[in-house]
Amino acid sequence: MKIFLGPAGIPISAKGKSSIEGVKTVSELGLNTMEIEFVRGVVMSNKTAKELGTAAKDLGIKLSVHAPYYINLNSDDKDKLTASKKRVLDSLERAHHMGAEAIAVHASYYGNDTPEKTYDDTKEACIDILETAKKDGFNDVSLGLETMGKKAQFGSLEELIKLSKEIKIIPYIDWAHIFVRQNGVIDYAEVFDEIEKIKPKKIHSHFENVKKNNAGEFVDVHIPIDHSPAFEPLAKEILKRKIDITLISESPLLERDAIKMKNVLENIGYKF
């Protein structure tokens, strides 16, 4: 088994603000992966993506990509749907050039549609994206649909496992999102049992903690990993399962909490 651990984006402590400076800092910190954040838009050129990929490979840093937030593959507006597909394809293209293994996508909103119709429309859009990616030579990157915390968003674990059995997408696991969607409860063993139904070679995932609102309900607002959900039970389950996994820190403290997770894993016996 191999665990890949690092921040969502350029570390706060990086001397420069380029992604190449980011992977250098990740390496210096003893971490081994970094997610490239295109969440506000895909502005990186293919040339820069290739340069980033070379730098990361030289340092032994694995890369992944987070696609823009402004995506809805269930939009009734044809222009918005076309733009959403383009943002996913642009993310796949840059990921291909940098040698990233997977992208994470916040895929869809239910809106006024039923979960069943949203599922079908999202599936149809993903098929179109996958066909275009194959035609353009970007199908070496896994299209990951992220598990989502808000119940207005498509992306329950069950939906994504079902979809990944039907078409070539992967569930991109956000552990805290599952925790929020299940009203502040998560059984890591049960989640792994579901994921193992699709026999993944590797799991791509995010980890962070989330806060409570004034009503005492957990909501999808990221906070440092000193709270809920707990990380150590997940760490123990990973070692028990002996599965390759990427853990991206989406904590506001980025690398600090990635290092905290690394320390937990080392304390229970994992050697980086």
C-alpha cells in the first residue's frame, strides 16, 4: 500500500505563489502529493502544466486537479451546460499535460429535478465529456465526481458508486462531505466496504473538518482538523485495508494539517 498526502493548493508557507514553488515546498515538508486548484477557473496554460508536471515528477510529487466550482452538468440552460462541460474538459487537458492522475468535480445540482433525472442527465453529460476526452487524448486522467455534503447537490456515495459501475468515472471521496450528508455520522469501514465494490486500484480523497451552524447541525464549512470528523479512525482503517490512497488536506491550514495527518499515520505504524 502507498499513502499520498499533501495540501489542496500551494502551501501557505511557500516562498513563491506559483504551483512549481508549491510542489517544491511540498517536497521540503516531507509530503508527497499536491492538488492543483482550478476552483476559480482554468487559467494555467498547457505549457505551464507541462513544466509543473516535470518539476513534480523530478521531486517525486504526485499531482491531482480540482476542477472549477462553476459546474452544473444537470443545468437546463444549454449555454451553462456547454460551459460546464468545457470547464471539466479544460481541467482534464491540463491534468493530462502535468501528468496528474485524477480530477475532482462538483458535478451537479438537483434543482427542481428528481434525483433519478439528475442522475441520468449527469451520466449523459459525463459520457459526452469522456468521449471528447478520448478523442482529444486526455482519457489517461480519471474523471472523479466528488461526494458532496449539501443535500441539494448530486453526489451521495451511493449515486457515485452506481455511476462508476456504469461509466468510466471514479468517486472522489470527501470524507467530511459524507459526514455532513449523513447528519454528522460516518462509519469509515462502511464507506470502504462500498468503495471496494468497484475494486479501485487507488482511492482519491479529501479530508478536512467541518463546523456546526447555529442549530447545532454540521455544515459544509471547512475548519482545521482538530474537530469532527475524527481523522485517527480513518487512518487506522486505511492501514487495516492496505489500500493505495491519496489524502488531500482541504483544511484552511493546508500543509499544517497535512503534516498533522502524517504524524497520526506514522504514530500508528505507517512509514512514509
